[in-house]
Amino acid sequence: MDKLISNAEPPPLPSELADDEEAQNLHNKLLALRKHMVLIFKGNLSQDITERGYIAGLLKSHLANLRHLTWQVEQVAKGDFSQRVDFMGDFSEAFNHMASQLDVTLKELKETEEALRNLTGSLSQEVRARTVAVHNLKQSEARFKYLAEHDPLTNALNRRSFFNLVESEFKAARIKNAPCCIAMLDIDFFKKINDIHGHNIGDLALKHVVSLSSASLRHADRMGRYGGEEFLFFFADADLEQGTRAAERIRKSIAENRMKLPSGKLPMTVSLGVSIVLPEWPGERDNAFLQQIVAMADAALYQAKQSGRNRVCAAPIAPPAPETVVANKK
């Protein structure tokens, strides 16, 4: 019996006890209990213990506890940290402490996750708000820039912006060795329009002229309001003949498209003067030079008005004289 308990391999029943029924029963019972214990220690909890007695009862109780403990571990794995063990001494204390710590840790993780989610939401809202603010700021900047560069009534470039832009165009044309033209437009008898129809209709007339003139320009051309009823044009890559034809298209468009009024249609005509800038002409392409070219176009415009209005006249092809100034002949 000692070898049955102590040896790794169970010994057979001694031959002298082979006929002893009580010894055989005890031997078989110990073998069965030994087998159950080995299976339990190997982790096999699915066996059934049918033997009776104190030792068998202890094994049955231990097996039931292990099965329940297995179920409890599965529940903890599913997130139920309320499981507690009270039948395995120090192990129970360690298990219960682990479950409790897991519960606390999970709650802290959930709180941290919630805080991060709230923070992410706040940051997302902040990013959206800043994006909208930056977009609105850019729109405001673009709007203010547009207002600073354009005439508020007609939306044509104002004089300062037109001059700044054309100065750059003059320099670019000189580098490309290309001619370009400046044209000045004046609305014929504009004072009569204001006197007869009122200044509101006069404002509409200015807008009408800008709308038709802009439609006649190429992408590289520019238009600006010089003042009152006078407008300036820049024709890129154009000799005097081409610049005159471009001015004639504008004149013809305005003459042929009367402005609509509630009481009918208002006939309008314009006169234009054109001057050319050749790349080989001397002088810096600065504001003073541009003023001289504008003065030459203004002189040609005066000639168009003196010749009966509703026409285009070209200035002579000659470098501007230094003393040239814009005359006020209107």
C-alpha cells in the first residue's frame, strides 16, 4: 500500500493478497482515487468521481470548486469583476485582489477614455471653429483687398490700383520687347444724363459702360476708373492699330446697346483716345512715365470730342515729352 501511494507507477496487488477480497477492494479504490487526483492535477475537470468515502468526497468538493473557479475566471474575462473566491485560502485572497484591481483599473480606463473622448470632441470643435474663423478672416481680407483696389460704384479698378498694375505691365512688356496701348474713355454728354434723368440714372450709366467695356476686353487687358465719367484701359501686346481696334469695339458695343430704363432705352455714346508704348522708347517705366502716356491718350480723346464725339482717335507714335501732363478739357 505504501508503494501505491509513493511510487510514480502504481504496483500490482501482491500475490499473497490476491485472494483477499478486502485487500483487492482497497487496492482498486486507491488506484481510482490516485487516477482522479492525477487527472485533476493535469487540469482535467470533466471527470466524474463515483467513489464514496471521505477522500473521494474531498476530491469531489475540490473538483466542484475548481469547476466553479473556472467559470468565475471566464466571467472575469467577460468583464464581471464582482466574482469572489472563498474556498482556496491564499489563492482566494490573491484572486479577489486581482478581480478588485481589474475592476478599479477598468473604471479608471473608462474614465480616461471618456475624458479623452470629451477632449477630442472639444478639440474637434475648436479646430472647426478656428477653421471657420480662418476662412472668414481670409474672406474678409480678400473683401477688404478688393474694396481697396476697386471703385465702389462700378467695381472697375480704382485709379491707384490701375496705375500700380499698369506700371508692372509696362515693365513686363519692355522685357518681352512687346508694344502695348493705353486708352482713355469719356462718356459723351454725361452731364446731360445727370441733369435730365438724375444722378441715380447717371450711376447706372457708369455701370452700364463698365459692363459693356469689360465684355469687350481680353483676359490680359485691364480697365480702371480714372474719375467722374472717364475710364482707362490697358491693351497688352497691342500695336497702335490693334489698340485702336480694341477701343473701337468698346465704342461700338456701347453705341449699339442702349441702357434699359423703366421709361424706355437710353442711347449713349463714348469717345476714346489711344496712345501706344513701344519697348525701345527711353525712360523708366514708372508712374511719371505712365502719367505721360495717359496724357497722350487724353490729348487723343480731346481730338475725338472736337471731331464730333462717338469716335476713336489715336495719338502720334512718338515718345512722350517730359513736360506732358494730363489736361482737363472736359
